[in-house]
Amino acid sequence: MNKYEVIIYWSEEDEAFVAEVPELPGCAAHGPTQEAALVSAQEAIRLWIDTAKEFGDAVPEPKGRRLIFA
């Protein structure tokens, strides 16, 4: 399992759960359940990183969630 933040939400338009990975531009997946969307997102993350490495692009370090105190 990686440490990238994954945001999962229901999309009425797609009639599916969508899982987005904000730290990896364009990296998203979907599924009929939250769990399936997360599994698909993990595969999308792996493919995103593999593709970036193949083309010599930088792979951002996972930041995870940050707390901001005001």
C-alpha cells in the first residue's frame, strides 16, 4: 500500500464511486463500491508511477494529510 491521499466520493453522473489522487495529476479510478474504487485507485497509482518513471518524469513524494492550525 502506498501513502498517497485518496479521496473517494459518489458521482451521480457516473453512477459510481470515484477515487481521486490529488498529488498525482490525472490519477483517478472508479468502482461500484468504495472498496472497489480504492482497489482501482491503488492500481492507477502504480501505473501512474510506472509511466512517470518510464518517461523520466518526477514522481512526487507522498505528503498524505496535513494539519493546518490558524
